Amino acid sequence: MLAHRGKNQQPKKNSRKLFLLFFLALFFLALTLFTSTKPKDKGQDSPRSTGRFLSQNAPGERAVFDIIAENDSFSPTRLSAYKGQVIVIYLSAQDKTYDLTLPDLGISKEIKKDSKEAVEFQATNIGDFPFFCKNCPEASSARGVLTIKP
């Protein structure tokens, strides 16, 4: 009878060991996944928009924006940042060559089809600064406004 009990307990011990090994492997996998991703630097985030307006609400940090240029239009069309921030605007040209022109800030950058280019500058003045594509048709929606707040 005792020998019979010992045989029944052996599979239980093995299943407990397998469960423990499985649990530990799962734990270390989860730990690896969560710790292997590089933590985001608050100033390096690229805000995304579900609408047509992007706002960077943290004075003193970098303001990073992604603009998609497609079908002679920009999206988003309104950007907001604070005086003193370093502004980085990434423009992705989807279907043709575009340019990003901010005449009041003396900025003009051409972006070829299927590429992404960055424009980076310091926000030194307060106000509304229009931006547009000078190589797009005049009636196009490839225009917007960058608002610099105090």
C-alpha cells in the first residue's frame, strides 16, 4: 500500500515542479519584456492627434510634432507650443514632394515623396505663425498655424 502511495505522489511532485517552472519562465519573460523597452524621455515624446490640433502643454520641454502631408493637405493643421521650447516638426510626404514653409520664422524645408524630414528651431517669439506648402496649389489645405504661447 505504501509503495502505491509513493507512485501516486511522484506525478504530483512532477506536475508541481512543471507548474513552478512554467510560472517562473512566464514571470521572467514578462520582466524581460517590461524592462527591455527603453523608458521614454518626457521631452522626446511625439504627440499624436486624433483631431486637427496638437498641443504641447509642458513649458520648458521639447515640443515634437508629426505632420502628414498627403493629397495637398497637412494634418494636423494647428500646433501649439511655449516660448523657449525647442520645436521639432517632422513632416512626412506621402504622395509627392512637399515643403514646409514658415515665412515669419525664415524656415523652408523640402521633403521628397515617401520620406520624413525634421525641422528644428527654438521658439523665441510669441504669437501665431502660419505655415504652408509653397509648391502646392493655392487652394490646397497644406497650411496651418503654429501658436507660441508665453
